Amino acid sequence: MKRLLSIAILIYVSALVTVAFANTIRIEGHDPGYAGESIVFQNYTDPISKNTDTTFTLKIGPQGRILTETNLQEPIFCFADFDIYRLKLLMVPGDTLRIKLPPRKPKSFEESKNPFFKPIELWLFTQSGNTSHLNSLFGKFDQKFHSLDDQYFNQLYYGRQVAYLDSVRIHLEKEFGIEKNKAFIAHKQLMLKSIESGIKREGREKLLTEFESLNPSVWFLPSFSNLLDRLFYQTLTTESNRPQGKLLKSWVAGKKINELRNWTVQFTGVSGPLADLILLKLMHDAFYSGQFHQKAILDMLRNELFTLHKSKEIIQTAEEITQKLEFLLPGTQAPEICLPLLSNGKYCSTGSEKPMQYILFVDLEIPVCQEQVKYLTTLYEKIGSHADILLILKPSDRINQLEFIKKHNIPGKVVVDSPDTTFGRIYKVRAYPTAFLVDRNHLVIHAPARNPLDGFEFQFENIKKVNLQAK
């Protein structure tokens, strides 16, 4: 009996080890140019919100050796922004990838300070045991696709000549037609649809009809999310301003989710989970348009149509969009900030005793930020009796920040963000300077608020008037 039990345990342990190895992906390579670097790869949590999770960190040894293992439950698309590049990678559980990194090209100072800098997108060239060099295949395809797109640009987008789309398709089929990987085939079709969306004047909204049966894993490919955005960006706003769409705003305000879904199916010609994904995209964009009832949109995102959906991707997407839209809404709790003071000690933003607190994120390496910070002295004279100022500096090796603050006698609490700008990322600061206004309970009043030189004092006066009237 004991012997049988031991055998059973051995079989069970062996099965666990086999599963663990089956889900492990190994990434290896060698590039002395990247010696000592760490590259953080992220994946999108859903096809719409652009929220991200960390997939893995590629740590490169002092001699340039690359060796990383990570566990995956299913195939995943991930990316890393490093130097001037966005490095793209498809990973499959159980695979071994030998990667080739592009030549190093760090951002210039100007590029590093530009919030609208667009990285060069590259698929990492790989050798792979199980996926037929899929990343290299995507990379070669995209290179050929963009070459043809550039070659026929005038005929496609100015002349709107469909014959040239056929020419692009024929060239691509000649070179890549034998490839049978389903993800690659979907990517190829989606990229061609992106050209068609630029040619068509009418009926563009129905271009996704042939993708109804697409595996939801493909929704996470950039070719899909880019096409979705191209076809349906601010569609509810546009259509609600047409005579045939006059009911859309009342349906949103009345939380009539079934009417909106039926309209989406009719408008796009798509049904099933893909129609629900498109509806989520429409609601996401409508929230930011300023033309629709925001609370009604948030309530509809919690409707059973999404929360009890048979597709886990739809459930996840609705949750992620809700989380994104609710973040830093007026009246919500702002994340507490605890950072070292520039002078000495530590400060936490919940420690303010005044009715309000003005939080300003700045990068003193940027001349515009320096001027905004200098004006804080004047601003504090106007708001200081009602609001504290919390100045959060981006770390810098190029400027003596303490000397700058002392020289210009800057008021308020001055703290320094962490080396990886933890709180800048938490507050989703995309550009410096960016300001926020919270009350004494750390509830959001304005996110973002106006910057010091952009009229915050007038915005503040309006807030005081509203508060006095409320009393």
C-alpha cells in the first residue's frame, strides 16, 4: 500500500513539474551593447483601455549575456519601450526564443523630454523552436507591408484606387501566402483592412464583419487594436450629431444598454462578442468626449451584459475600462504620496491641514517647468491661506535642484520622486508640468488642475466661490 502511495505521489509531482516546464518560456541571446541593462516588457490588459501589466524583465548580464525564464499560461503579445524603440514580442508557453536586439540608439535630450515622442516599432527577430520564427515573420511582413504602403501611398489614399490595394495584396501573398499560422494570417488580414479603411469613404464601419469568429487572443495584437481605433474613434459623438443618430445621447443618459447594443450590431454588421467589444470601445471614447453623461456610462459598464458575459475577455475589458475611467474622477480618493523632502525628512500628502492641496509634478530640466515653479511664490501669496502646495520633482543629475529651490525661495513642501518616477506613473503624468487639486480628505477636486502660469489662480477663485455658496 505504501509503495502504491509513493508511486502515486511521484506521478503527481512529475505531472506538476511537466506542467511547469510546459508553461515556461526561455529567452536567450547575447549583445554586449546592452550589457548591464534591464528591459521591462509589458502587455496590455485588454484591447481598449491601454492599461498595462508587467510581463517580465529582461536582465542582461555584464558581458551582454541574455538569459531569462518566465511562466505563461497562454500566448501573449508584449512590448518594451527602450531607447528610441518599441520592441514587440509574441511569446508562446513552452517555447525557447533566441532574440536579436537592434543596435543601441538612446533618445536625445529633446526626445526624452517630448511627451509626444513616437518610438520606432520593431518586432524582435528571433529563432524559435516551436513557433516557426513567428516574431521574425511578423517583422519581415511589416517591413514589406510598410514598403508597399509607402510605394503606393498617393494612389491608395489620395486617388482611392482599389486596384492598388489588390497590388499590395498580391505582393504580400506571393511572399507570405504559404504561412499557415493563424495569428499571422489574422495579422495579415487586419493590416490589409487598415489600408481599406483609409480608401473607403462609406461603409468603413462594417469592415470587421469578416472577423466575427476571430479568436479573442488576436484582439491583443496591435494590428487589431489599431484598426479598431481607426474605425471607431469617437464614433458615438460623430453619429449622435447626425439626424439618424439623435437618439444615442438619450439612450446613454437613460442607461439603455440594450438599445445601444442593438444599434451597434446594426451599425457595424457585427454580432457576438466582437459587437460587445466594439460597444465598449464606443462607450470608452464617449466618456472622454464631454458630450455624454459620464455616470451613466460608468453604470452601464457594470451591467450584466458585460459582468456576466460568456467571454472572459469582455469581462476583463469592461473592468479595465471602468478602472481607467474612474481614476482621479472628482470626488474620488487620490493616491497618497509619501516621498523624501528635498531638504531633509519625509512628507506624506495626507498630512495637509488646509482645506485644499495643490500638487504639481515638474521636471526642472525643462525650462517651461522652471518658469512655472518660479511663479509658485506669487501663487502662494494668493492661495496660501486656503491651500498647501506640494511640489514633486522628477529626479535629475543635470541640475542642482536644491540650489534652484533655495535661490528662488519656492514655497510649500518640495519632494523628489523615485528614480523610476513611481508617483508620476501612479498619477499617470504624461507631460511635465501637470497639476492636481485635492481637498483636506485627499478627495479629487480637479484632475488635472491648471498649471501655475496657465490660470490656476482664477480656477481656484471659482472653487472658493462655489464653496462659499454651498455654505
